[in-house]
Amino acid sequence: MSIKPYGDNFAPVIPLDDEPVHTEAQQFCFDPTCNCHDDPALVSVANQQYNDGLLTAEEATRTIQGRQV
């Protein structure tokens, strides 16, 4: 018994060829090889937000990793 293909049994793949995006609101990008994650000025901003109680330790870490929404 073979499975007959249907038009709705696939998942489209969308390639992401975009460059990492850095904005004023989102200073860390999703690319782990980008230098933004090692920039002392940007990291100090996230650290200050943690010290001010605006971010938890986990949120600050995810922000620097570019995974915080």
C-alpha cells in the first residue's frame, strides 16, 4: 500500500537570507556569530536594566543572545 500525495501534506520552507537586524529597540540580533553579542556598550545596557530590576537574569541573558522578544 502506498500513500498518495496530497496538496496539503507538506510544509513550505522559507529561506532566511536576511542580514541580522539591529534597531534602537532591538540592539541584539539572532545571529550568534554577530559582534553585537560581544559589544561591551550593548551588554552594559542589558546589565544596567538587570540592575535596575527591569529584567530578570534569564531575560537579560536571552536579550544578549538575541532570543528575547
